[in-house]
Amino acid sequence: MDLKCIFSLAILISQISLSSTQNVNVVIQGATPIAETDDNFVCATLDWWPTEKCNYNQCPWGKAGILNLDLKKKGLINAIKAFNPLRIKIGGSLQDQVVYGVGGVKNCPNFMKNEDSLFGFSQGCLPMERWDELNNFFNQTGVKVTFGLNALLKRNRSEIEKGLWVGDWQSQNAGDFMKYTISKGYKVDSYEFGNQLSGAGMGASVEAEQYGKDIVVLKNLVKELHPDPKTQPKVLGPSGYYDEKWFNSFLEVSGHDVVDGVTHHIYNLGPGDDPNVIAKIQDPSYLNQVSQTYKGVLNIVNKFKPQSRAWVSESGEALHGGAKDLSPTFADGFWYLDQLGMASTYNQKVFCRQTLIGGNYALLNTTTSIPNPDYYDALLWHRLMGSTVLAVTQESNPNLRVYAHCAKKKPGISIIFINLSKDSLFNVTLSNYEHQGRNLRSTDVVKPNFEFRGSKDREEYHLAALAGNILGQIVLLNDVPMFQQKHLTFRRWSQSLSMLPHPSIL
Ligand SMILES: *[C@@H]1O[C@H](CO)[C@@H](O)[C@H](O)[C@H]1NC(C)=O
Ligand SMILES: *[C@@H]1O[C@H](CO)[C@@H](O)[C@H](O)[C@H]1NC(C)=O
Ligand SMILES: *[C@@H]1O[C@H](CO)[C@@H](O)[C@H](O)[C@H]1NC(C)=O
Ligand SMILES: *[C@@H]1O[C@H](CO)[C@@H](O)[C@H](O)[C@H]1NC(C)=O
Ligand SMILES: *[C@@H]1O[C@H](CO)[C@@H](O)[C@H](O)[C@H]1NC(C)=O
């Protein structure tokens, strides 16, 4: 077998200081891809939450909800454009309470606080003028759109079982919305059906058999309105937590060729007010636990073989808006980059970060649109990590996480090292297995502190927190704060990469 990609790039996420050194052997199997992500693997969400949405005595949404967001902000526009293109998923808890202001819907009110209603808000409405503005914005910034549809339309709460919603989904309003969207020439990459209605649901649930029946109705509607298979939006679901029994039943009922992608949510660090989130984020065995979920989803996908496989259609490090003092800091990257790496190795095609903007877990500051540390992680991943995922073995040290992909834009391998250790330096010896189990060829030897030796074509991106303060917001890229960088450049470079505008001029 040919060598698929040649070693040349490295991204490193580390804290630098002098202390004990541990030897680590990292073996990359450059010839055997283990998974393939979508070209637009990095994705971020926009959510419906209104300003009045609060958790833990704070209200972190400001004017970042889909109905309120200022689409003229230069920072926001440039931050999205830098991805060229960014995949955006529109959805969230209130998605199953959105009606579309088109067709028979004459009255189009905003969400209102209402204790008795699902998630504490009344139904809200998306006026078509706002949908026009959003699409102009998506067009201008080059966004690939996944739109989460209301899957509770015209269902009723069960009188017997709390939280369960019953009755058939009525497709009329969604159909009118799609017709309007087509008439305007707006492109939608995919429609996702409902939000967190699988299993026990979050607030509301629908039985798997019912959901399976209804997604067939949605698929037929999409096919009827988009007869050309080349421009037909994908149909995704169920966009909830993985529950083996529920996912199985739903896919058995829907049958083959209906669901293009199986979507699920990951919040593996628990609630945002848990003081232990910071400990979990740096604990390799804790971080590993979520691999059980990825394995389960992978089994389901291998069994039913949907065309677009599995997607993580929503994930944040902590529930209910994120962790205020942690999400917008350098430390969050330990979780985020590790998730991007792990999800890729489990052949997840897309990973949507909750959120692009809004809440504490946003990639961009909700009020200023200035990038939080994770924004740079997302952008570096998008630019450097290609879609072909390679096997990496490294047994000696759980505190060093390593993921390798073929490089995005040029021949080579991009490798990311994440240092979770509180005190060790790593002396990494890197080898490349060209042929499984044979001909181990040592292509590079790495000096302590991730200083590679040998390859002059290598580009290094060292990310570190200013003054070692991992709970700070200032990220250094090769020792220079991000906000002082004209470009996202690498160290000891030999060829130029595409450059990022200075964040302060974003
Ligand atoms: C933006 O809209 C124009 C006109 O409809 C279209 O030609 C172009 O492809 C769109 N661009 C993107 C990125 O969708
Ligand atoms: C929901 O309840 C209303 C009022 O009782 C009824 O008219 C409607 O048919 C019900 N919808 C479904 C899907 O059962
Ligand atoms: C967003 O920026 C404002 C102004 O700098 C700051 O007060 C706020 O804490 C930031 N929000 C988050 C979640 O970091
Ligand atoms: C890993 O991070 C710790 C601090 O969190 C630091 O002491 C150590 O030097 C780092 N190791 C490397 C190789 O950067
Ligand atoms: C790092 O590992 C290499 C290869 O095993 C070895 O030759 C070198 O002495 C080590 N360096 C340190 C500082 O331990």
C-alpha cells in the first residue's frame, strides 16, 4: 500500500515549563486510514435562546439568539469567513417550538417567558424577513447550513406519560417553509428533524417508532420539493443523546435510504455549575469515558449504513449554557481538541460545537464577537487537519494525547499533541509504520518539550496559555498572543500557509 501522507506538520498544545522528562514512543500508521471525516468537519451552532434565558443566576445569551443576532457585526462576519466555509447548524432546545411565518401562519410572535410551556418559553416564530436576512448573511460569509426543524409541530403532550409527546407530525408548516426557501434560491445542506427528543428526551420526547414514521414523511417531503438529487438537502436525525434501544428502533422503522446521517449530542462533562469540570477536563481517564458513546453510535451506523454516517450535531463542554469561568478559557481546549480528535477516530463526519456565539460556551464572545481561545483551536483544526484519519499508538503516557490526520492542503501528516500533564516534559520519538507490523521506519526523533529534530519541512504551532494560566483567555501561538498576531503563523516554516487576519481587525 502506498504511503497516504508524508510526515510534515505538527500542532502542539502545551504548557511550557521545566520539570521531569518522560519518554514516549508515538507510532503513526501513515499507510492505513482508519476513518474519514467530512471536509467541513468543524461546525458550530446558532441557537434560538432569547435574551431572557438564564441558568445559574446568569443570563449568558444576550442578543446572540437566531432572532436577535446582529448580522452586521464585522467581527462575526470575518470570524466565519476565515473558515471558508464554516458549517453552521441552526437549532437548540427551542427549535421544537418554532413555527415558520409563512403560508397559513399570519401571526408571527417572538418567544415569551411562560412557566407552563416547554423550557419556560412560549412558541416563537421565524418571520420570513428574518430568514431572508439570515440567508443573506450565510451567503455573504459562505456558510453551509444545517437547519433543525420543529419535530413537535401539531403533536400533543401525552396525558399518561410525563414528557412524552404523541400524535403524528404535521408537515404542512415545514413544507411551506421549504417551498419559500426554494423560491428564494437559498441553499440548505441538510435538515435535521427535532432536538433531543430521543430516549428519555430533554423536556420532551417522542417514541422511537413514531419518530421513525415521521422522518419518512419528512424525507418524502424533501424529495418531492427537491427532485434533483444533486441539490437535495440531506435528512438528519434524531439529534439527541445516544440511546441504543431508541436509535435502533427508530432506524428499523424508518428503514434504509431515509436517514442520510445519524446525529447525536455529546455533553460529557456534565452541568456547567459543577466545580469539578476543570478536573475532568484534565483527567485522561475521564475524557476516555465518552468513547463508549462513540463506539455505540459507530455500531449503529455500521449496521444501518446511512450515506452520511454519524454526526455530532451538538456538543459543548458543559450543559446549560456552559461553565462561565472555564468555557471561554485556554483550558477548555483540552476538552475541545480532544473531542475533535476522538470523534474523528470514531468516523464521525461532523462535529458541531455549541455554540458559535451565545451562552458561555461560545467560540466568540457573545457581546463583543472577539474570539475565545477555542475559536483558534477550531480554525487551526479546520485549516490543518485533513479528512483522512490515521491510527496512532502511544501506550506509555495517558497525559499525552495524540491524533494524526493527513494534512489538509498539502502532502503530509498533521499531528496534534495535547499535553494534559501538570508537570512532565515529553521526549517524543515519532515513528511511521508504513506497513502494518513490519518495516518500522523511524522518520523522526523528537527532543524534549516537543522540539522535533530532523525534518526541515515541518511547521509547528505551539499553543500555550499566557504565563501558564490555563484559566486565562490569552492564548499564545509560538509565544506571541493571538490578538497580537497578524497571521496564524508557525515556527520554522518553509512554505506559507493561508493566513488569518489579526483578530482585532476582525
Ligand atoms: C450567493 O448568492 C449568489 C446569488 O444567488 C450565488 O450565485 C452564490 O453562489 C451564493 N454564494 C454562496 C456562497 O452561497
Ligand atoms: C392534539 O389535540 C387537539 C385538541 O385536542 C386535537 O384537535 C388534535 O387532533 C391533536 N393532535 C394530534 C396529532 O393528536
Ligand atoms: C465577553 O466580553 C466581555 C467584555 O470584554 C466580558 O465582560 C465578558 O466576561 C466576556 N464573556 C465571556 C463569556 O467571556
Ligand atoms: C505540560 O503542561 C504542564 C503544565 O500544565 C507543564 O508543566 C509541562 O511542562 C508541559 N509539558 C510540555 C511538554 O509542554
Ligand atoms: C529522548 O529520547 C531519545 C530516543 O530514545 C534519546 O536518545 C534521548 O537521549 C532522549 N532525551 C532526553 C533528554 O531524555
